[in-house]
Amino acid sequence: MTRRDWNPLYILRWDAADGPHQTDGTSRDIHAAAPRINQLGDRGDVWNITVIDETGTDVTGRFFHHLEAAA
């Protein structure tokens, strides 16, 4: 049994000049990717950053609120 079997999965989506992107993972995975995506967003290289949980609810704030406060 892996942690993906009992941890909820999330989808991190963003748009860039070359089209839409997405990655999925556990909370830990998304928290690890968030600083890089946030930095790209601050530079204007990506936009429409969203995190969706297993129920389809937008939970972006859970992963990005602390990054915005540090800016």
C-alpha cells in the first residue's frame, strides 16, 4: 500500500504560452510544486493556476495562500 492509496489526490492545473498543463498528486506533491508554479505566475509565464480536490472543489487557497502572503 502506498501513500496514494489513503491520501486524497489533487490536480494542479495552469496555463502557459504552450498550452494547458496539469499534474496530480497528494497534498505533499502539490505543496512541493506550488512554489515553482507560483514563481512562474508572478513572472507572468503561467496563469489560471488552480488546484482541484477529488470532489471537484477548487482548493487553490490551501496550497498558495502562504506563498502570496510572503510576496
